Amino acid sequence: MEFTKRDFKGMQVMVAGSGISGIGAAKMLDRCNAKITIYDGNENLKEEDIKEKLGGIDAKIVIGELQDEVIEENELVIISPGIPIDAPFVERIKEKGVTIWGEIELAYRNSLGKLAAITGTNGKTTTTALVGKIMKNTYKDVYVVGNIGTSYADVAADTTADSVTVAEISSFQLESIEEFKPDVSAVLNITPDHLNRHYTMENYASVKLKIAQNQQSDGICVLNYDDVILNQRHGEINAKVIFYSSKAELEEGVFLKEDEIVMRLDGKEECICKTDEMKLVGIHNVENVMAAVAISYYMGAPVEVIRSTIKEFKAVEHRIEYVLERDGVIYYNDSKGTNTDASIKAIEAMTRPTILIAGGYDKGCEFDDWVMKLEGTVKRLILIGATKEKIAKTAEKYNYRNIIMAKDLEEAVKIAEQETVKGDAVLLSPACASWDMFKSYEERGRMFKEFVRNL
């Protein structure tokens, strides 16, 4: 079935999922005068709670089991990113011949203006936030959306031909795209994550690369030259590839030359800034900044605006976020370190002896590489959550035994305080998702900060 932009008047559309993406999609469809059904398989939800989130939108609400007749009365189904495309009820929808989009596809088909889209295992939020800030310092009408917290669909109908949208896109969101086509795309890195959903690294990498699948030679795709998978597979991309690197001097691209971030593009070369002029810390953030330089340049930002914005930009919440200093001990919140690679970057950024709090929901990943980074920086490891036994066994395999088990995050913070001396750091960087104990990594990070402040 063919749909044109903003042409949903009178159409029966079902939105699967009642989280941020689902509610955003429902709001957009309501503005387009569609007839909406909200479906959520969580039988513990209450209809009144969903209605409250809808804010007065007229929608049919279905909770629990999805009947065939509900599927058949819809022409289009929008699935939220938390729903796998091979979920049993999604397979039933496919069998009925009903068109399925993700929220990102819906938003894209109903938005106007220029679009930058950023994905990667780690660094997405920082890079998206920085590019968003550069765009806001360049253009009047800018939207920063996607996995960063604001639903793309919720603002799509507000965009105009003069708008600029910067979107953080997850692998879950990329699973269900069809025509999604950014002007500038970026893949920051690909390391093991979400293998309980994507099953293999090859599948996971292929989903990440879908961000550029509809781009042609007039588009730009920014890639990390130092990432092994991206370096091997960049030939699959039709767009013009622009690399960045913290390890190699590139003939064209953005790279680190001693302590300078250098941009060598369109036959010009200039220093953007020195690393000690940035407020962000760690080599991973240098890489995020280099990606943002390339993305912003090809989105039309003047170099001077890029430079000045980088120098003033501070870390995003939950990503190696400074919380406070007490009795000579600094506390950092890296709740967004939801996989081993992200957590390794946080550990590598520490310049003090560190008490590390880790553990959480098991996404099917191994912890060997992560454990091998503990020695020399992490003087004590405090474990919580569903993965604590798995992590402890891995650590013992490598003879790391400075481990304490805690029943929850609050107890972990109290133990951490007892284990510190002046000059230490306490770092929450779980290397795991939050869903075993918290609704989100944001909630986990906020609770950590609250527990620290209450010490």
C-alpha cells in the first residue's frame, strides 16, 4: 500500500506499544486525522494510564491478547522500537498482509527539511546532542529527536522545508525502516550489544548499516575509520563515505594529530580545536567530537560555529557525568554505559583509583574484554543485578578478585563510600542494561545520584 506525506485522513492505523515512541506516533497520526488503535501486550497496564499519556486523543485501546479482527480492521501498523520485528504478533500482522512501519519510518515520511541521523553502539547520545547544539547555533528551526528522548513522530508534523532535524537512531529503530533517507548519516562504531535481539554480530552490523541503505552518491555517510567492522564493510554504502580517526592521519576526513582535531575536507585543512580546549573527557569523546565535526560540516554549519560550540559543550546526563566531590572522592554517573564497550571507555577515562559499580540486565554479551580493563584502574568492583554472578565468574577467570556483591544500587553506593579514600573516584558504569531493576538507564542514573547526595 502506498502512503504519501501527511495523507492519513480517515485511515485505520494501529500503534503497537504505549511508550514514548508509541505515544509520539499516536499524537502525529491524530494531527493527520487518522483513526487510531493503541495496542500493548502488557496485561498489567491500565487503560486509564494509557489514556492519560494520550492527553485527550481519541483512540481505541487494546491491552493483552491481540485478536485477529483487531489486526484486520487496520490498514497500517506502527510498531515501537522495543518490539522485535519477529515477535509472534508482528508475524501474524505480516501474514494478514497489513503494512508495518516503525515509528521512525512514520516520522520520516511525514517530516520536511534536512535530516542528520546518527547510530552506533556507543557515543550516539553525546554526538547527537553536540550536533544538535551546533545546528541550533546555525539554524532557526531545529529538532533533536529519536533515541535521545524526544519522539521523532511527535514533532514530525511541525517540521517545514527550512527545518533541520538531528536524530539519534537505535538498531531497534532501524529494523523497521523502508524509505528512511537522511541527508547525512553516521555510524560511530559497532561492538557487541543487543545480541539477545539480533542474535549474531553480522545481523547486528547489517541493521546498523541500514541507516545508509537508501542514500545515493549525493548523500554523506560518516564512519569511524578505526572500527574494524565499518572499515571492512564501508564498500556496501552508496553514499560518499567520510571517515574520522583518532589513530590515523587521513587523506580526507577528520582526524587527531597529536593534540589537535584536524578537518581535511573539500581540499581544505584546518585545526578545529585542541583536545584540552574541550570540556568533554576521554578519547571516546574526542572520537564523538570528530564525528560531530564531519556531520555538522556537511549539514551546512560554518567551521567557526562548529569550533565555538565544541569548546562550550558539556557532557550529557548519565554519560561519565560528574555528580559531586565529597571528602576528596569524585562520584561519576555513567548509567548510559549499558554495554561492555561503553563501560570500557568510561573506565579508560578515569584518572584516579576507582571503585566501580556494575551489573544489571543480561543482554547475552560476554564480559572478558571488559574484565581485562579492570586491573590497574579499578581497585574494587561492586556488583549488582541479574549479571553479578556471571561477571564475578568471568573476573575470577582472569584472577580479578577484588569483588563485593550488593543486593541493590543503594547498598552498592554505601559500600562504595566505605571503600574509598581521599583521591579515589566512584564510578557507576554497569556494562549492562537497566531493565532487571529499573525502568530505564535514566532512572538508574537518577537514583544513583540521589543515593550519592543522601550519603
